[in-house]
Amino acid sequence: MKKLINSPDDVIAEALIGIDASDENVRVDHENRVIFRAEPTRAGKVAVISGGGSGHEPLHGGFVGVGMLDAACAGQMFTSPTPDQMLAATLGVDAGAGVLHIVKNYTGDVMNFEMAAELAADADVRIATVVVADDVAVQDSLYTAGRRGVGLTVLMEKIVGAAAEEGRDLDAVVAVANKVNEHGRSMGMALTSCTVPAAGKPTFELPGDQMEIGIGIHGEPGRHREPLTSARDIARQLVEPVLADHDFTGSDVIVMVNGLGATPLIELYLMYGEVKALLDAAGIRVARNLVGSYITSLDMAGCSVTLLKADDELLRLWDAPVKTAGLRWGL
């Protein structure tokens, strides 16, 4: 294992020190491992928080800032944050209008966010929760009841964060989140495994001439393993299941081609070109796109494709200004 670390036990704590030192727009509660916006939530604004296991950066901490999240909890590597962390984040951002929890559909995340929501409700904070479940690859995986929450999380945090930023109330913000959830789908694949520092070896073995289709962001198995093929064929194997699962025909879509941590940007752009050609042939209009590594799996090589059917409201919220470490435009 070759990693830029001091000790496997200290990776997350020391990364948070670096985040705190590098970004003047956030502040870090090191005891609870919560990244907050530097400025307190303005009075009457709905606060939006998320979180999950570390190792998926820039998700979630890289999306804390104006136009996206108000706070993000950093769990242990590939492990849900604790209810106490989530409670600290919730109480730290509540400004009287309620707090929305955005939760990826993994059993630990869902359970711990539920406990945190109950504790926050006892403190008279109004809580709403949306569970992201966009992965079409599997149903009821090793870590979930239902579909996994993957790439759509990035798009939801941006769009829902914009809705909260413009002053919508909690019910209206939840309605936007539900719309995103209903109309977004994802599918991913891996060329290599990832290596968790504490483990010191790859999570799974994948021969050099093989690829895994439908992989999860923690290295969970996908639909099947098969010989490595061309980018054009890989794009087809990612796009076709998404289109079969939801009707995007004739619609505007936001497309994200996402790298899982070790895929060069040149390959992601090549993949985007193949994805765009498939969507053009299917009569689906790409209105916006995002290409890069936004929800990763440490050093895994591979990519995922996310499609979101987007009406005028969602496109306007997508275009709204955002200022975070991971996404920035309009400010």
C-alpha cells in the first residue's frame, strides 16, 4: 500500500485539519467531525445537511457552502457518522425554519440519521429527511434495503441547497428533493478495487483484464464481472439500464459522468462523449453536464453515469450560484 498518510488511524482527523486550514469558507468542529459553513445559518433559512463515511470526497464536506450544504458529517472510512455527530450538525445549523437531512440509502446511514432526527425533534427542531436511492444496478445490496444512494446525491445537494438558499420553507425544499429523487438514476462500473488505509490491501480482487459492472461506492459487487471492453461499450452498458429504468425520452436532462477516484479526467471526457452520443440517439436532450470526480471511492478506477430529468425549475436551481470547494459558479 502506497498512500500519503502518517497513520491509518489518523487519516480522517488529519484530513479535517487540512480542510480547516485550506478553506476560509468553512469551519470544522474537530471533536464531532462536522464541517460547517464559516457563517452561521441566516435566521429563517432552512438548513440542509448530509454526511456519510469518509473516502468519497469531495462528497460531502466539499459541498458545504453557499448554495449547497450548511454542514456535513464525516464518518469513519466507509462507515456512517454516529447519531451524536449528526445531532451536533443539526443543532449547529438550525435557524428556526427546520433542517433537511439528505441521506444516502445505506442501512447504517439511514438508521443513524433516524436516531439523530429523533433526538433533534426532542430539542424542538423540525426535521425532514430524504433518502437518495438512485442506483439501478442492484436492489437490496449487501449494505442496503432497496437501491443504493450514489451519484444523484451530488445533484440533489446542489439543487436542494439552491432551493433553501432562496428562502423556500421546509415543505417546499422537501418537495424539490422528492422531485430529484423521483427523476434521477445512476449506474457505475469499476476497473480496479480501492484500498482502505486501515486494511492495507484492495477491498476485492479484480484481474487486470476484467471489469465490474454495477459496482457500489464502497467496493460492493455489481451486476456482473466481464472482460474489459471499449469505452463505447462500457458507456452503453451504463446508459442502457438507466434508460430502461426511467423514461427520459424527449426530456431535458442533467448528466454527470463521475470518476471514482483514480480515473484521469481525459478518460472521463472521452466517456462523456460516448454517453452524449447515446443520449442523442435516444432523443434525450442534454441541458447541463458535470464531468469530474465528485463522489469517489478512495483510489478506485472506474466511473458512474447519473441522469436527472430536469424541468425549468430544476434547471434554474442547478444554475443558481454556488460557492463550495467542490462546485463553484455564479459567485
